[in-house]
Amino acid sequence: MLRRPARPQPPYRDTVFPTGRRTPLPRVAGGIATAVLLSVLAAGCTSDTAPGAHAPARTDLAPGATTTPTAAPDSAQVELPWPAPDAAAAAALQAEVDRGSQPWLLDPSEVAISYAAAAHDWPDAEAYPGPDGTSVDVRNADGERITLTLAQPARKGGDGIWVVTAEHR
């Protein structure tokens, strides 16, 4: 009977590490699997749900005219109602949300926080919903406060988007 010669063991098999533990299998495959998993998770975490990511195209511009975004918006640049200035824009945003995009529009507190960031450059704002369900107090770290009135222009209920209709200081 012919016997095959014994294959030499890889240098990493049954290696004793300074901790006293042995590794019976190579760790390369586990490292590769971990790297692939992390890259898939990272890709899944990047979404286009940021405020304004799918803002409707402006229809009030002359043909061929373009708009230039500015670095830091101020309250003069944000028009109410926000983020949908009219019924057509609200319907378009509602359709996006129905397809799974921009879920933050379903939460009046998130809409209020996003408005405060866009209109007042408050990245650290906190929202406190009012008892009526249509108003939200927003405060920043410096103690400044605004009260926002919100409405659901496209659909009422838990699956309807919210827009800011008024701001009170």
C-alpha cells in the first residue's frame, strides 16, 4: 500500500501565542469575512435620508437658469412651509417616503430639528413636542428657543409627512 507523504503543517497552525492560547485555524479567513461584513454594513448605513437630499426641482426658474447652493443657510433662505413649499412638492415628498426614502419626514420632532439646522444653523437642537401634536419647541445648546407649527399636507396619520408651516420666537 502506498502512502502519501505527510503534508507539512502551515506555520500558523498550533502556534502558541504569548497569551498561552493556541490557534488551530488561520485567522486570515475570519479577517477577510469581518472586513467584507463591515464594508457591507458601512454601505448600508449611508443613506439619502438627509434633509434636502431629494428636494423637488424648482419650477419657478426661467428656462436654462440654475441655482447656486450656499455654504451656510440662514433664516432668510428658508421658505415656509418647509421642506415642501406647495401641494405638488408635498405630494412628491410623500411619494418618496412611501417608497422608503426620507423616513425622518414622518416624525414631527425630526422635521423640527432639521428645520432648525437649515434655517438657524443649529446642529445641536433638541425638540420637545407640544401637547396638541402639531407644535414643537426647539432649543439649541445656547438656550435659544423657537416654537414651530407643523402640518401634514399630503396625508394625515402615522404615514403622512410633516412640514413646518410657522415659526414663533
